Amino acid sequence: MNNFGFLSKYQQLQKEIMFDKIIDLEFAFIGYCKVDKSAFWNFALINKPPSEEEISKIEETFKSLDRNPTIYFENREDFKPFINLLREKGYKREFEDSWMFWQDKEIDKSRFNLVKKVNTEEELKVFLKTFDTCYQKDDPQNAYGELGDYLIVAKDVWYKHHGSDKLEYFIIYKNEKPVTVSTLTNFKDIGYISNVGSFREVRGEGFGKLATLYCIEQSKNNGNKIHCLATEEGTYANEFYKRIGFDTLFTAVAYTKK
């Protein structure tokens, strides 16, 4: 599977989770989220530079969805002239994903007893409250700021998918107090890890690493062959995951016209 094949599979993984629908334009696949209007969840995935006519089609589609046009693609050499064209058209770089993959190191399971899977509505309430507390503005270790509409989506998709185990939420406890959360999404041999966050007061105590390693082990138990996540280049999270056993295999960039 090449990098575009992986990104296409990832987009399908997020269907009915973050993407309410995926629109096939043949030359681009547009993921659309009804609730969260950010470029993270409303973008056109491409594998080769589109023509002027195709760019217009992408923009028209986003206009009909009431979203800013965002084009997402692997950060490859052959896209450099296209990036210059996008800049001429008023697009600016929105974000760059560092796609990181677990390198099959030995996993320390000694504290796995501190992790609890969310199985009930009461546990979901605890998860969402903890999740919200972990992600606040003006946090140097958090590149995303407050969750905003994303928290609404996180609640809704748990009700939709928790019964099938496509989506699994986890809470990590310290002395019976919830302090860390993580999410695992399972889809066609891929275990995608996301939403890892800890209270500021417990950072440095290994809870974020524990939450991540637990997801990897759960992903293996679910039969997945690939265990991965995405961070933004140059962030604390990017360096953190490198330290605990992930390698960046490629990056992908998003350009948005506002």
C-alpha cells in the first residue's frame, strides 16, 4: 500500500465518525463534517495536481457545503509547482500532518490495570469531561487548543459505533481519579490512535505514554497490522511520539482558501 492508498483508507476509516460523507469527484475525494467546520475535517484528498478546471470544481463543491476549500495531499516533490499555483490563487498552508507508525517495540504492560474502556453512558460522561479538561488554550504541549465542536462529535459518534468496537474510548485513572484519555479506531487492518491527552498536573508521570501503548496493544489484539497516528510537524506531540517508538514515514499538507 502506497502513501496515497493509506490516506484514502484513513479517509474511509473516518467515514461516519468525523466525515458525514465522502464525495467522489474522480480526481479528488472530499471529506465533509456537518458539525465541525474546521479544515481538519473538511478537505479534498488528491493524488496528483488537479487542472484549473478541477480546482474550480473543488471550490464549487466546498461552496455548496458552506466550507472553505481545503486541498490535502502528500508532501511530495512533484507537488511543489502546484503549491506555488495554490499560493497565487490565495491559498495558505493550514497544517502539515506527520504520519507516524509504531515500530513494533516491546510494550510495557505493567500499568495497564489503570486503564478502563468506556462501555456505559456514565463512563462516557467521565471521558468527555476529562477529554475537555485535557485540551485547553494556551497550553504549550497542545497544538489544537480547546475542543469546541469536536467534543459534540466525540459524544455522538460513541453512541453510533461503540457497540461495534470500530471506535473505542479509554480513560486512565490515578488513585481512582480520571486524568488521561485516548481513542482507538479500527478499520481494515489499521488501528488509528487519537485524542491522547492528560491533565497538566500529571504530565511527566507517563500517563500519556501508557494511554498510547494501551491503544497499540488493543489494536494488536483486534487483529490490526498497522498502528498509527498523526501529529503536526514541529509540535511537542510529534517529538513525544518519536521518543516512545513511532517513526514518521511521510507528511501531508493542507492548503486552504478563506
